[in-house]
Amino acid sequence: MRHKSHSRLRSVATVFAVAIFVLGCQDKYERVGDEAVDPVYPQGVASDFTLTYTEAPENLNSQDSSTTRIIAILKSPVSEDYTNLRFQYRTFPDGLRVEHYDEEGRLSTIEADYAIIYAQTNLFDLKGNVIMQTQDGKMLETEQLFWDRSNDWIFTEARFTLTNPEEGTVLNGEGMDFNREFSYFNAHKTGGEMRVKEEGS
């Protein structure tokens, strides 16, 4: 009798020990980083995306009719729309081309392998083989470029090459901010070369 109760007690103790062991092995790891983030999906995906920005020369009322001018055209093979989120944005995973027209209709372009446009701040984040060409022939090449469209201000912290064929100069550096016409710019770290024509050539 004593042997049976001792055996029963040992069985209960074993079950209890196994239960504690199993409960102790539960995954209590707190997920951080990408594991903790809920997946985010676009509310829409557009192929062969084209968006045209226009403006009227003056404010119109409901009875007016006037011609508008094109300010910019955005073109991309694919656009993903996340404007349903609290912090709204749109991505261009296969690249973006921006065609910008000044008041005289002169064309400047920016091209990049990848881009994000933040809707509330009107900020363009362009990445990968970014090439900007102005209407007067200047060309800027860099790996990342930000365009604050509201203030018409462009800046980068990456390495860049700025070629000015009109002056025959090539400027290399790291970090730069400027207005879209390059009439004002501030280069942070620079070095470059200038081609000087020899007399008689």
C-alpha cells in the first residue's frame, strides 16, 4: 500500500516537473524591428504611371476660364499608393522621371532608380543613379537627392558630380544644397577641375 502511494506521488511529481519544464520553455521573446511591424500594403498600384501638375496664371472663380501651364510631369513604370496611411506617401520601386518646366516653358529633368514622395511635406526622396539636368545644360549626378517641392529647394548629403559645360567645369564633392536653377548653391566638401582653352586653339 505504501509502495503504491509512493509510486503515485512519484508520478504526480514527474507530471508536475514536466508541466513546469514545458511552461518554462514558452517563447517570451519580445519581437522588435521588422518582426514587430504589421505588414503595410498599398491601397493601389498603377502601371505606366503619369501625373501632370498644372497651374493657372492667376486665381480663377467659378465663372472664369483660362489656360493653365504645365509645371511638372511625373513618369514611372510602377507607382504604389500609400496615401491611405496616417503618414501618406507614394513609392516608385522601378524608378521615376520628373520633368519640370519653368515659367518660360524650359525643361529640367530628374531621373532615379527609386523614389518616394511624401504627400504632407511635398518632399521627393530620389535614390540610386540620380541624374538631374537643367535647362541650361548643367548635370548633377549622385546616389541620393531630396527635392523640397514646396520651397523649390534641392539637397543631398551624398557624393556628387556637377558638370557645367557652359563654363567647362566639373565639381566633385559631398553634400550640397541649392535652388532648382542653380543660381544659388552651397557645396559642403568640394574639389574639381576647370578646363581652360589654350590660346590659338
